[in-house]
Amino acid sequence: MKNKRLLYIIPALGETTRSKNYREIIKSAKQSGLTIKPITIDWDIDMTMPDYIEQADKQIPDNIPNDFILGFSFGAYIASILSIKKRARGYIFCSISPYFKDDIRYIPDESKKYFGKKMMDSFKKYSFPKKTFGQAWFLVGEKDWDLAKSRASKAYAMWNKGKTLKIIKGAGHELTDLNYTNAINSITKRLRDFS
């Protein structure tokens, strides 16, 4: 019998994997034979991106060539930054947040005001990795904001291993959309035997 493959799940900013949308993804992945490792992030407003990345880093071992990481929004952002150390078999980047160094100039003023100078400055430390490892699936909602769609396309273009880009019909920037969860579930169903 094959060892079970692990799927680490990093939630979006302010979210937890205990919420209903993540629970449905977890249930489907477990039914597909994966072992799930939810990542818990303390999204304290006094912290910045390096703090959130460090929390996830401590919960996911380095060099996991048989396992997978799924992240949504800022969870996908964190997964991409950690991909250099983790070297997972594959990554599911769901609506990856467009807050990399290259994106900052396009961020609307209201978003900059929302996050504040300290957090915005912390984003400037990170670029989407140039050296990539493993398979990558990039998912983004058809109705997601334009900057998120652009970031997903750019990240897809930069990934130099096996990759897929899927625009999810009717979905926005949320995992509550059935089309979104179905797209994720169709990927996780294949991961146990993915080579």
C-alpha cells in the first residue's frame, strides 16, 4: 500500500481552514486518499507578511517532494514564497494575491490605505520566485479583480515546470463558489497517484 500523500492548506488573510469552504475541500481531498495538514496563521493586524510567512514555514517541513501545498489568496502568495525551501511535488495556487514587489505600483490607493505603510513596505521584500520546483496549478475566478487575474497569468508564465492555468467560470475572489471548489476537488482527486 502506498504511503498517503500530504496536502498542506494555507488559508487566505483573516481566514481559517475550519471555515465551511475549506472543510468541503478537506473532506473531498481526504476521500481522494490524501492526508490533510491545515496551516494555522495568526493574522494579527500588528504583524506583517514576514511574520505570516514564518508561521507557515514552521508548520511545513522543507524538501517535501512527495507532498502538495494549496494556498488561497495570501495563502497562495505565502506558498509561492516558501516553494523555494519546500520543494513540494506540486502547488495549487488559488487566486494568488497580487502584492509582490512587481505588483505594488498597480495596487489601488484604497488597498494601500487598508493595509497601511508597514504592511505595504513588507510586501516589497518579495518577488514571485524565478526558480521553481514541482507541478503548479494556477486557478483564478473569471470575476476576480483584474490585478489578481494578471498576477495569476504572470505567475503561470514564470513557472518553469509542469503547469496549468484555469480561469473558473462565474467565480470571483472567494472559495465559496461551487465552481471554484469543484475545480480544486478535480485536482486533489488526482494527487494521490500523481507522478
